[in-house]
Amino acid sequence: MGLFIVFEGVEGSGKSTQSRELYRRLQKAELEAVLIREPGGTPTAEYVRDWLIGGHDISPLTELLLFSATRASLVESVIRPALSKGEIVVCDRYIYSTLAYQGYGRGMDMGAIDNLNGIATGGLEPELVVLLDLPPDIGFQRKRGGDPNDRFEREDLAFHQRVHEGYNALAANDPKRWLVLDASLPMESLASAIWDRVLEIQAER
Ligand code: TMP
């Protein structure tokens, strides 16, 4: 069985940079790895991603179901096959984004989200979740001049604050699985801390 690693964080936290850096290190170490992002990673999911981020006429329920649908497609056709070949899967966002954004951010029912997450993934959870923790106002500054059509970047600071608090609550509930790092640290120190944890998990298995 392979190893499943997820990156989470608010907009501008640097999780895409860090997931790419981890993938680069894995490749350099000649470990078989796959790098994917959510929503996305399959042709259908990439197609739906554009609408989820830039579309209009999307209610909170439609949004929740579309995130779950793209996740089901990614788990079925990319994540499970890679893990069963013994590969390391690095995923930029996963079920915790839905709990943080649709649950804490939009106030949708947590129990319903948990059920949908379970259905979409068949209960598949990662061995490690890296949370790049950053106060959302700083994330906003980092993203200034970002995409004005991005439905999530257009949300107000209070929404992103709820998302941020949600992430911290999720991490506090499962400290063994979550590695919480201060995203304002230099990129290289973050990359080394993540790399050390991955090696530690590999050594324990
Ligand atoms: P990205 O900015 O990391 O590419 O992610 C796209 C946006 O989608 C981001 O603003 C967070 C949002 N999102 C959710 O609201 N729920 C989810 O389940 C996922 C995967 C992403």
C-alpha cells in the first residue's frame, strides 16, 4: 500500500508551492509519486473545477455536491489505483477543504458533509495532512491582484476567518494525522519540516 499525503490551508498559504516541492523531493529520491489537486486531477474534474471557481448560479448545496462529485472521480480513477501500486500520492486539498469551506465557511451541516465525504472517498483518509497555517488577512495580502472571477477569493474576510478557525479545530481533533506549520516561515524551512515528517512516517511503516 502506498502513502497518501494531503495539503490544506487558506488562500495564499503556499500549499500549492509546498506540495510541488514535496513532489520534487520524492522524485529526486526516486520514489514513485503522483501530484494532484482538488478540485481537479481528471478531465471531468478539471472541467467542473472551472465552473466551481469561476461560475455563477451555484447554490451552496450544488457547490457541495460538485466538490463531492469531482472527489469521487479523482479517488476512483487516480488516488486508489496509485496507492494500490504502492505509490505516494500528494494531493493539494481533500475532504478537509469541504469541512472547512462548506462546513465552517458556509455553515452547511457537518454531519451531511461527513456522510458525503465518506461516500465520495469510500472512507479513504490520508496518513498525513499538512496544514499551512496562515491568518487569512495575510493570505489576502499575498493574493492581492489575484483572480477577480474566483468565487472563493471574492468572499469576505469573515468567511475566510471561519475557514481558518475550522482548519485549526479539525487539526486539534486529530493531532496524530495533522502536521500544523506556521506558513509565514521561510519556504525552505517548511519544505524541510514536511520532508522530515514524510521520512519519519516511511520509517515507521
Ligand atoms: P485552490 O485555490 O486551492 O486551487 O482551490 C480552489 C478553491 O476551491 C479554494 O478557494 C477552496 C475551494 N474548495 C472548497 O470550497 N471546497 C472543497 O472541497 C475544495 C476541494 C476546494
